[in-house]
Amino acid sequence: MINLENKVTLITGGSRGIGASCIDLFAAAGSDIVFTYISAKSAADKLVEKWKDKVKIKAVKVDMESEDEINSCVTDAIKEFGKVDVLVHNAGIWNDGDMDNMTLEHWEKLLRINLTSNFLFVKAVMPSMKTNKFGRIINISSTAGQRGEAFHSHYAASKGGMISFTKSLAVELAPYNITVNSVAPGWVVTDMNDGVFSDKELVKKIIDGIPVGRIATAEDIAGPTLFLASEMARHITGEILNVNGGSVLCG
């Protein structure tokens, strides 16, 4: 039902997890795709091989801390693909950050990767979207950005910043037919959480706190992301779509 033919989607952090699932769904919907990766070249190559006969698809290695690489990625994508209609900003990291031991460098590095890169990608794609009078920007945030997260305050701050950034841009870009929304997952089964999920008692505790009784898969997050990129969501902007099985109920 969702058709993204003749659209070009840029997905950051696309080589695994939520990003890879977004590639699968967006490509199946007919969108051409540019996606970034940082180290998982083999996984990125497999995704290109998987979809290259159906859509135009390209993987680009991009350091999320490099303004030059981010700008080059977008410039080259527009040059080669003609435009960028949809930006899915998914790239990010998650690590421990208790305040007693957190250094300024640790704090700033996570914010550069998670939040500043969001600003840079949006700033880079925005002129083209404005010219074309069309754009869909979807930022993958987190429930941590809404409720906070003890011992991960830097991560929660980055995602809270992303949520406020999303709401602010929604109003600023609405006159150009550009919608800006965010999908806010709770716990998700991805490589990034393998270490946490190795603790079976913790997994049980997490599941007990989720009313639907299971932890989300990457596909559970990719589906709502695809919806927000579609014409069915054309009147939705500034929305934070919570995808957490009811574990955190935010209005």
C-alpha cells in the first residue's frame, strides 16, 4: 500500500539494526536509497547486493563526527540521485555514563555523534528539500529522551535534544511542505544491546515492564518510520511517535 517509487531516501546508520530494517522496508516500497555506515562494510555491501536489482542503492562510509564527510555525503547523493526526499536519521551510539566517572570528552563525543550529526544532516538536505517543496525528515530518538535515563544522562540528553529539535523544525519547515517527526523506541533487540540482553534476569525484568509482553524488533521501529515517510502521514508533523509496547506512556 505504501509506494515510495521515484523517491530518494537517505538513511544514516544503515548497516545494521533499525537502519538495516529501514532499508529493507523502504526498498521494498520502491524508494532509491543512500545509506551510511562507519565500520560494518561487509554488512553494508550485503544490503546493496540484496536490493541493487530492485532500486538504486548506495552505501557511503561517513564519520558522524565529521562535518565535511556529512556534507560530502549529502552533496554527492543529490548529485548522483538528483535529490533527497526523505532523511531518516538513525545513526547513534549508546554507552554507560554515570556522572561520577563521566568525562567531558565522553559527554561531548556522544552528543556529537547522536545530536550534532542530526543538525548537520538536516542542514545539508534542507536547501534541496526547500527548493523541491517536499521533504520528510524522521529522527530516531528514544524514550530516554522523554523520561531521562539514570547512568546514561548523556544519551538521554542527546535524545531529548533530538526531540526538541524535531518539534522546532516541524514549524520552521512546514511552509515548504517538509514534515519533521521522530520515532521514539524503547528497548529494541539490536546488536547495540547485545551486551545488556546477555543478562537473562535483566531481560525478564525489561519484558515484565512492557505491557505487550515482548521487546521490540528492529522491524517494529522501521514500520512506523516508513509510515511517517509516506503520503498517509502527510498531515503529521512535530510528532514523537512512541514505539515501546506501552512501557512508557508519553502524551
